Amino acid sequence: MLKKTVVVTRKKQLPPQKEGEIDPKLLEVLLSVPKKDYEKTCFDFGVTDFRWMLKRINQLKKERENEQAKVVEKLENLKQIEVKPNGRAEFSMDMKLCDPNSAINLYKDGTMIPYDEDENSKHSLKKVGTKYIFSIRDPQPEDAGFYQVDVEETNVLTSDFQVPTVEFTARIEDTKAREDEDAKFQCVLSTPLNRITWSKEDSSIEDGEKYEVTVSEDKLNHKLTIKKCEMADKGAYYAIAGVTSSSAVLTVKDLGVRFVSGLSDTFANVGEPAELSCKLSSETSEGQWYKNGKLLTNDDGVKIIKDGACHKLIMDCCNKDDAGIYRFEAEGRKSDATLNIQDPPKIDTEALGNFSKPIIIKAGKNAEWKLPFSGGAQMNIEWYKNDEKLLPAMNVKIQTSAGESKLYLTKCQRMDSGEIKIKIKNENGTAEAISKLIVLGYPGPPTVPKVVSAFKDCINLSWAPPCDTGGTKIVGYNLEKNKKGTNYWSLVNPGGPITDTKYAVKDVFEGAAYEFRVSAINLSGPGDPSVPCDTVIARDPMKPPGKVTDLKLTSSNYSTFSLAWTKPKEINGIADEAQGYYVELRPLDCLDWTRCNATPITLTSYTVLGLKAMATYWVRVIATNYGGDGEPWGFDNYIIAMPPPVKPKFKDRKMKNFVVVRSGNTVRLNINFEACPLPEIIWLRDGIPVPKHVTITNSDKGSQLLIPTSEHNDTGIYTITVKNIVGQASFNIEIRVTDDPKPPGSVELDQNIPGTVTLSWTSSPDERRDDRLHYMVSKRDSFKRTWRTVADNLFNNKFTVVNILPGREYNFRVYAKNDMGLSTPAISPVFVIQKEKEKFKVNIPEPKSLDFQSSPSFIVPLKMRTAPHGYECCMSCAVKGDPAPRVTWYHNNVGLNTNTNYLITSICGVCSILILRVGPNDYGEYKVIIENKLGTAESSMTLNVRG
């Protein structure tokens, strides 16, 4: 029932368009148009770029198709609403309903509108088969709107009907065109429109190969071009804008007969048929054939056939004289073509059949082929064997004449068997013929015999036929045996050839070991024997052995490890004696086991070679005998390819921890260590990574530090750290890069206490960059005339020399001293205390009691010092007091006077303490307390230990 009730219902409204967003109506319409019309539809809604919507459109379309599948079986060919030349607005679709009784509803702007089958009604539906056509009679501006067709409650078609207010300022006009010419219709509108509808009678016209639709920039001029007019293009054409239309007639003028398809150049072989054909546009037209300008008839040995509009010229058997230029003429129209006659090589059918038969000969015999041929032009003959070109040689001879070619192969061998081919070529083509050469010979060896089973009185063997049968059928086999320990092979089957590929050998002795070999026999005789099989013992089957025990790793390194195990025990009826062993290996990241030995070993130890350093492996051992392999037994944990773990340790017991190098020389430190697995080696200078110009070379047994050209700033404490998974070890080496010291400055002399002289001097320029630089003072007097060191290891710029006697001249030298040696000396002025000579006179003074006693005090107190680790350190002070004060030294408030590790002296008021080798324990406060009966005084300082 297509009749619908007049009850008006509302369809759910689309949301209104928001500013800056796409009109929701556009998305609904796009779901009902094919992809090729997306751009045109979007342009009607004012959207110029729609690519960003494609993903959303595809998703919505898939959801809509899923909904439609519930009510329709097929839905295609959806057409948007258009005004037709008959004045009706129509939209249609091809649809097959799941339920023929499903309700079909039509909505306009969300409101259901009634329709029926009467074409005179305002809204009607016409159904032809599965095609549904909705139409609006006499559409008016008020009919514009958003139309939707639903099956039940599912939308199947959406169309936006727009009725613009427009008139034709210039209508399309009748036009004429000749065949193959273009025809044009043009109109002008009063209001700009993006597009109008062009149609021919009731069919809409789309832009494409046949039609070109164009619009001017101002959207007022619209043009339709019909390309290469044909007679079928004539008729009425319509331009429809809104609900207004304009029509005109196209007249196409017939130009008379023409060629629908002309003649084509043709090639034909001598003795074969040839045909030239063409087709006219008229079936009634007659024509004539010409060869080289001469009229042809059926009497000229050709057939002239007319089949409607098709015209043919046929030659049943071509010869070279038939070549030429042929022409067909009809009512002033002409078409030319060239017929080329070729004469390629040809082989007689009977000769080809004889040539194709295989040639069968015995080894050492000759083979011959010959093949006659015919054809024009010069021939090029080539012979091939197994696709390799044959050239004349000792055993290859080729003879060729004008009509025949022969091939001779002499003293053929088995390897010469194969395909023989001849190629005959000329400029017009190629002919080929193929034959076969079969050279008969002795067969090749069969496969190695396989021991199927062995018993004390019978051994069962099997083998496979040889790959090379010698060119003939294998008629049997000879089986031979050899008792282990002898060189004699005896025939197992003296009664005749074995026709099967298996045999049971019963002529054996229990416990004896045998080898077997087999040879094939064909019509030419027996061939070479096979490789002997493995030794087999005539005895009843054995049980596989049990598991090995006491599996252990005896040694290992980075590429090998050695294993040892105990032979499995024999258990009567369950496990027999092991006759050999397989060692299998599996990397940790692999699932397949690999056998290290292809053949069983008899020893209960094995060394696995070719391992990757530090790789991890699972290892197992399998015992085996003639009864088969036993169960594998392996380690509970994987094994690492490395020597036994060793905590890093340094091997040189007398390694230097202090190195002095002259600036500019090479520094090379070689440190030997022992560690496993391979350790990580880190070098630091003063706690930070070594500079880039320092080269570090590491090996598995040591490390070398190399400074090619040392500089002062390379001085520092270098630390090497060797660590692995077991532990780590470190060692410090102080490298001091220095030069010969520069001398100190001028020396000044001062006498503060009689019998002493105090030297003071300006520091050496090197003192700032060399904290180990110190000074040495030497003395020479006019009496002894030799230089004597009076002070060394001075880290200050002043020293008091005692025991200065009057009347003698004293010379002093001050040296700067470092690890490289002494500088040139700084020389002091000559120092002398004049000895006064007076007349001897004795004055006896009046007795007078004098008191020279005084409390103790410091003339020169202790000063703070910084001493390098491992060096000497001397600390001194000058004191006075009467009576002479008692001097006591303290370190962190612990008395030192009785400590034999310190050298304490007190000479003429100069008190000194000497530390022979400064260590970390020497750091701290040093204090001197002097005391007599009149009082007490003290002086203290702090000693810092560097490095």
C-alpha cells in the first residue's frame, strides 16, 4: 500500500546552525550523495574546503548504513532533487525493502507530508520495479525546503530543495553543427547562481568527456558545450534555473559516408593468408580496392568481400609479389595501408617429428642430428645443449648448408645427456626444434645403507636408489659386508641381485662388528658401491643408558669450559652400559639445544670450545649406546663463559705512589691487576675524570695511563679504580710535573743575639706553584774553607745560624730545592765579627752582686705549616730565659719528648722538632711549653697534611 494517511507528524529537528560552525543540514545531505559530488554539494552550502570533514562523514555514513541495513536490503543510485524539463521536481533511488509492508514517509522541514500514486497530486510517488521516484508538481518558491525520506523511522534519502528568485536575461537559442564539430548553448541569468541544471529531454547532463559545463566569474553566464557532435546528439536541450527553464534545439548535419575504421599496415608470411579490412559509416556505400594504384578485382587472385559497412580484401596464400600499397576508395573517401610479405625460417613437419625423437646411445659412442629447413634471406644457425651454446671443438662438429644443418657429438659420456636445441634465424623470424640425448652408462652409488635393526643372528638394512640410474632401469642391487678388522668384502647375495631396497643379513656371528655397502645394477652392469655404513655389532638390542652423575665444571675461561662426569650405572632390564656421550649446549636466549660433538665421545670429560665471552649457557650431557640415547642431565643453573670470579686486586707489590716528571717529558703508568669477570676501569685525577689529552689503554690484565707531553697542570693525584661484580680495588698515584727550581732572591744577614746570625731571603718564584719546594742553607768560614749544610727542609724564608765566632769570615748560600734537585744558590754578603785586640789589663772590680735571671719567653714563636703527605716536616722556634727554660713539645695535648718517632733538639735557644715522614695522623695542633722557676710560656701552631 503506497497510500499514506494525512495525519501530520513531526520528525526530530536538526539543531540550528551556530555561528562559525557547519550547517547540520550539510552533513545530512552528504550522507545521501556519492563521494564525487561532495565538492559540488559543499560549494552549494558555501563550504570551499571539506577535507577536514571526511573522517567524520565516513564515520556517520557507516553508522547510517548499519541503521538502514535493518529495514532495506539494497539502497543505491540516490538522486538529489532537480527540476525536470516537464516542470516537475523529482528525486529518486533504487531500494529493496526487507519488509514490503514497511511504511515509507516523506518529510519537509521535519513535517510529514502526504503523497499518493496520482501524478496530478502535488506530491506523488512512482514505483517502477525497485526504483522509487518522488515528484512535486508545478514547484513554486514555497515548495523549497529540506526533504527527507524515511523507511519506518530510518532515514534513507535527504535532499535540500532550493528555489532561488531568478529569471533568464538571455535564453539559450537553437544552434546547428556538423558531425565532429562542437556545439554550444549559452544563457544569461538575472541573479548569480553557482550552477544551473542542463538536460537533454528528461536526462540530466553532467560535466565530463562528452559535455563541458562552464560558469563565468560573476555566476551570470552559463555555457554548455557538446563535443564532437554525432547524429544522436540532435534534439531539444534545456537550461533550468530554480523553477524557470529555457529550451533550444540542436541540429546536426550529416557529412555523408566516412571511415569508422580505416586500413592498417599488415605483415604476412609467405604461404599464409592475409586480410585487409575497413569499416564505413554507411552500410549502403560501395567501394573499390587498388594495389599500387591498379584497380583490383576477384580475377586478380584475391577475394573482395562486403559485409554491411565492412569491406575486406583477402589473399589465401601470400607470395612475395603480393607485397605493396593497398587502397580502398568509397564516395571520394580513401584509406591506405602497406602489406609486407615476410619469409621466416620454416621446418617441415615430418622432419621436425623425426628430429624430436630422443637419441639413445651407450657411453663412448657418437650422436648425430640433422634438420632440413627453408626460408628467405640469410640464415643464422645455432645449436644448444642444455641451453648452452655449442661451438666447434674436439668432440663437437657442426655442418651447415643452404637447406640443412648437422650436429655431431663424439665419444659422449653420461654427463652429455640432456636437451639438444637448434635455432634458425633470419631477419623475418626464428624457428626452433628440440631433441634429447640419452647416454646410457653404469648407475651411480645408492645411498649409505641404514641399519634398521640388529640382532645376534640377523641385521636388517635398507637404502634408497641412486640419483643417477645410468639412463636405464635399475634391475637390482649387490650387497657386500666387511667384518671389522679385515680388508675383504664378501657378497651377501651370491644367488642373484636383490630386487628390493631392503635386506635381512643372516650370515653373521654374534658379537662380531660389520660394515655394509651396496651397489646398483642396470642393463649395463653394476655401478660403484656406496659409502659403507657405520659399524654395527650383531647382538640383540640394548636398553638406552641412564643419566650421568656428578656432572661438574672443572675449568672455564672466556671461550671454553671443561666438564667432567661419572658414567651412569647399569640397571638390569632398565638401563644398559653407556658406550658414548653427547654434550649439548643451549644459549640462555635460545630454545634449541645444539650438540657440541657430532659423534659420541667415550671419555667422561669434554671441553666445549668457541664460546662467546660472558655469554650464558645451559649445559647437559646425554649418555648413549646402540639402544639409543638416555635421558639428559644438566646443571641446575646456567654457566657463564668466563674464568672463576676473582675480586680485583693489583699484582705489583712495589707500585710507586709518587712519580716526579720533568715538564715536557712523557708520563707512562702501567698498572697490572687480576680480576674476573672483565672489570670496568676508571681513571680520575683529583676526583674528576682525566682530561682528553690523557690516553688510557685497557686490557684484561692491566691498564696504561699515557701523557705524551706533560705540563705543570698535569700534576695531581691519579686514582685507578678496577671493579666488577665481585668487588673493586683502587690505588692512588701522585704525579708531580715540575722543573729545576728557580733560585731565591737576595739574602740579608742580621745579628740579634751574639754568636748567631739570622739569614732572610726573598722567596723563589716557583714557591707559588710547588708546595713541596723548600730551602737549604750552607755555610763556609774562613777557617775550614769548606761548604757545610747547616739547614735543610726549610719551608720559611728565615734561618738563624748559631756558633758564629768572632774574627772569622762567614759566607752563606741559600738554595731552592724541590723534587728535581737544587737551584743555583743565592749568595749572601760576607759576614764577620771583628775580634778586638786590647792591652792586657786586669781590673779587679769591686765585688757586686748581679741578678741576670729572667722568666722564659719566645723570641720567634711557632708558625702554622702545611706539609705534603710522605715528606719531612721541621718546626722550630727561638726562646730565651735564665735559668735556661725546660722545653716540652705536645701534639693534640699529648707529650712528645719521649716519642721516638720525632727528632727533638734544643741548641742555643733554638728548639726544633723533625717529622721524618708526614702522615695523616700527624695532622693537628703542636704546642711548645717553656718553663723555669720564674714562670711559664707557650706557643702553638696547626700542621695541615696535604694529599
